[in-house]
Amino acid sequence: MGDVFDLVVFSKAFLRFDAKDAASIFCVSKKWKADLESVQEELWESLVIRRHSARLAAILRAIVSPSSAALSDRKSSFWRNVLRTKATSEFVPRGLNRQLQADLETVFRPLGIVAFSTCCNYAWSGSYNEDGTFLGREDDGIYYIRLHLDGMNFNPEPVQVAASYGSWEYLDMHWDTECQILAGWCAVLGLKEGDYTIMKPESIKTCVLISLKKHPELEDSVDDELADDGQDVAVSL
């Protein structure tokens, strides 16, 4: 009832608009704008949950929290951006671990991070950054996590994964935020706190290393029913 009452008061004030009413009209409209933006974000988030999963949405929510100052510029309409970036993606998971490839893209593509590889380095990752629509991070944080989910470098039981970043100074200043990102990455793989250790490099000469105390459950063979003479197979998300 309070919102309805505010609407009535606001409407009457607007109809008899006078300079003395300007401040109250501005305050009420500002409050409505904030409330509307909050509701919109909740609606977009609910669509992400329906389109993908509550688990992935929870991981994203943990990564992009109010404490994540380095990612706060992405907070505005963040959930809408998650849907938009995935909808415009032309990447098609292939080979092994296709569902995991899709899940990692859902979470990390909107953040501008390449979260896996099916080939080699960042430029030749065989991942979603090669589809022509990918937008990488604009800062110097972590931009590539080199976990091989398929291809000649695939290891079904990885013990250590390297993460590349743009600047050691940036990494040092935002270490907690970058660790939050990597913790989310581990969560997508099904790993819990205590299953891994994130090691901070001493200089730009070394990558961030994720030591895996527990192996993620990776596929080491393709389901015959999904294989189709070597053609790409789209994953239903």
C-alpha cells in the first residue's frame, strides 16, 4: 500500500507542480528509479536461473558481489549482460567435457575471462574467445585460465592449472577479488574450499597457480550417442 500511496501523492504533486514541490518530486522519483532497477536485476537474475541453472547463478553472484570493487562497473544490468553475451555467442562446445565447457562459458564469458582451452595458449585456445564476439577484460586482471578440457594437451587428472593476468601490480592490488574469481571457477568444476590452493606469484614472470588437491570429474571419452562422425555437437543450455 505504501508504494500505491506514494504514487497517488506523487501524481497529485506533479499535477499541481510548483517550484516548492520540486525537491519532494525528485526524491520520490529517485527512490522509484532505484526500486525499479533493483526489481529489474531480480527479474534478469531469475531468467538466468531458468535459462541456465541456480547453481551457476549462485557462483556468478558470489563472484560479482558488492565487495568486488574491481568488477563493480559490471554490476549495472549484470544479469541482463549474462544473457546477452551467451545469446550472441557463436561458440559450439566440441569433443570432451562439452557441458563443462558450456557452464564455464556461461559464468566467465560475461566477465571477459577465457576459462578453459581445447588447444594451446590464449591466442589459440580453441575456446569461446575465438568466435569473433568475445569481449575480454578491460583491466589487467586474470584473463585466461588454462585448463585443457579437450585436444592434444588434455589431462583427465590435472594437478595444477595456470591463470594468466595482465599486470602484477593490478593483481597485487586486487588479489582478494581475483581469488574470488578463481574460487568461482573451482566451484563450476565441482570443487569445494579445501580441494584447491591458489598461489600468488612473486612477479609478472609467473602465472597464478591453482594447485588441485582433488581432481575435478572430467570426461576422458566421448559418449557414442553424442558423437556424430566428428561433427560439432551443440549443447542444450
